[in-house]
Amino acid sequence: MVETTKKLKSVHVFTFAFGAMIGWSWIFLTGEWIERAGTIGALFAIFGGGTLMLIIAMVYAELAAMFPRNGGEHVYTMEAFGPKISFICSWALLLGYMGVIAFEAVVFPFILAHLFPILNVGYLWTFDGLDVYFGQVAIGIGTALCITKINVNGISLSARLQIFASALIFTAFFFLLSGAAQSEASYALPNIRDSLNLGVFSVLIMLPMMFVGFDVIAQTANEIDLHPRLIGRLIMVSVTAAMLFYATAVFCVGLVLGDSARLEEFPTAHAAALGWGGREGIRYLIIIGGIAGILTSWNGFLVGASRLVFEMSKDGQLPRWFVGGSPSRNSFSPDRVLWTLCVISCLAPWFGRSVLVWLVDAGSFGIVVAYFFVVLAFIKLRLTRPNTPRPYKLPYGMGCGVLALIASLFIAVLYLPGSPSALIWPEEWIIVIIWVVLGLVGFLQGRTERL
């Protein structure tokens, strides 16, 4: 058991949030976005989706500064509504966190095996039409163990990993920019699809998951050595930076490749290499930047999930086993939580790539539910505690709260039956149902122990 200390500076906070949002999609999905909406249409979708998330992030900024404690959403909804609503919000959010962590445990070995086919050894079985290999499973589990061990050794080591991986992302991004700037194949006017409205919408529904991760700042607030006002500002800065990053990547790919972007497996890497005269080394450098994005996302969400589970257990919403036997608010020992999350994530590689879409969709739904309750908490606290000190206070706060509520509801509708991005039955709904059952069992056990 260790005392909670404030070790995170501005650069750590930014890289945790930004790195959690920037995963592999900027390498892999740019071609699909351009195919659906054209370059300009994809940019409209990115700025539209980014703006929706920024509105929600503004609410988080005030709440994180108001309650600079670990637990984020758990704390805000507990203050506003009490333990039952807080548990629903926190457990839904944890589904999103675990969805990302498990996703990375599958996609990381898949990308390595694509670069080095020799890793596709030890055929195990075929799941939902795709082969599962022991080599990929071993890499996924081994990486999960390594990242978990880094986090067990402390937030400082985890933060250094985040900075190093983020540096690789920005290095790759620089070569993408410079390649697009000097490319002789550049299109003066990036194409726009005839079916702009449908195309933009089809890209827009994919974007909420691309911006998930800024709330990792809220989960680690008690470990941040900054004025609460700066914590709030860094949340909005990180979302804005992610939006500009995605938009720039799409623009560069569209500028160099045009409609042919959809023909490339890794369009961003191909565009950068083409800009540099077809140099294969540049292509691999960009892919390395994408792999670094996988690690920053994996590491960031593991940090956020461990803090969330620990605080829920402290408050009697999950079994007390997770807190290591100490009820002290000033103590923090997430080892049991971290290893439990590691075990859960190690299950995903055994199912192969078939589960990737299921994990993303089910996790996205959980995160949207959490956003909804956080916005409601913001509105209620504005009404019931108008005089509570707010180190970072939003101008036109109630107006921002209403806009954030509309944004969260709009995003939530995208996952309901009848929507183009509705959860798939039965696979994705089964994940949600299993998660609900596990949450109910955990909540009842935690409440029994508390009595």
C-alpha cells in the first residue's frame, strides 16, 4: 500500500489523454473515411464529431476542476445522484475502457503478424470465419503482461512510456506532413463525394470512439501536480489536438492519394511513402507510429480503468478485495485491479480479429451511457450547488450543459436499434448483457460487504 502522490505534470497529463484518443485508426481508417465521404466530406465529419465531443469535454473540464479526485465520472455522479446512479455510470464507462484494452490486445499482435508473417504460427482454430494463431495470442498476452507490470511499478514509469510512445507518433506525423507537402502526386482540390450527406453521416457515426480517452485525465486527477483550473483546460486542449490530428491525417492522405486511398491497406503509411518518393522506410516509420498509438491507447485506458475500479471498490460498489484491505482515501494500491484487468484482456486474443468490431461497438455504447449521466450530473450540480467553488467555470454553463446533453443523446441514438450503427444482435448485445450481469453481482457483493 502506497500513499497517493502528485507526480503528473502537464506533459504527462496531455500525453495520457491525447495518446488514449490516438490509436491505430489514423493509419488504418483514413482511406475508408475518404471512400465514404471524400476528403472534404471526411473533414466535415471529423470537425463535426470533434465538436460534439468538445462540448461534452467542456462539461468534464468544469467537473474535473471542481472535484480533483481519482475516479472521474464515478465521483461526479456520486456527488450528484448517490451510489446507484454512480454505479450505473461507472460500470458502463468501465465497459468502454475494457473494450479498448481488449481491442488493443487483439489488434497489436495482428499488426505485428502482418509486418512479420512468420508470427502466424501454431494454427489453433477458426472463429467466426477468421483463423486464430498461437503466435498472435502469445504476443497479445505477453504485451498485456508487460504493460500491466509497468503500471504496477507506478504511475511515473507508465507516464514515461506514454511520453516515449507519443514522441514516436509525432515523429511519424511529421514525416506524413512533410511527405504530403513535397508530393508531386498531390491533388490541388481533394475530391468530395456526390452523396455528401450520407457519406459524412456514415463517417460521423464512426468517430465518437476515436475521441474516447480524454476522461483519463479525470480518472487520475488526484495524481496530477497542477492547479485544478489547468486540469480542466488540458481536457479541452487534448480533444482539440486529437481533432486537428485526425483532420490533418485525412487531408494529407486525400491530398496525395485522392480516391485511390481506399485501395491501400494502410493508406496513411502509403501516402507518406509516396510523398517521399516511394521510400519503403518511410512507410514502415509511419506504421511504427501507428503501433505506438496502440500502446498509448492501451496504457492510457489501463491507467483510467484501474483508478475507476479502485474508487468504486472503496465506495462499496465492488468487492473490497480490490482495495487491498485499506479503506483510507489517501492510500492507493491498484496492483490487484491491474492484474485482474490484465487477466480479462488476455482472454480477447483467443477469439481473434472477429471480436474487434464487437468490442468497439459494445464499448462505445457503454461510454456514451456514461457521458449522458455525467452531463446530467453537471446540470444538477449547477442547479443544486451554485455557490460551490469552481476553479474552472464554464461561461454560459447551463447552456453548455444543455448542448452537451443534446450531443450525448445524439451519439447514444446512433447505437440503438434502427440506426446505421446499431449494436449487432446477438454478439454485441450479448457482451452488454454479460457485462450488466457481472456488474449486478459485483455491486451486490460490494454492498453486502459494506453492511
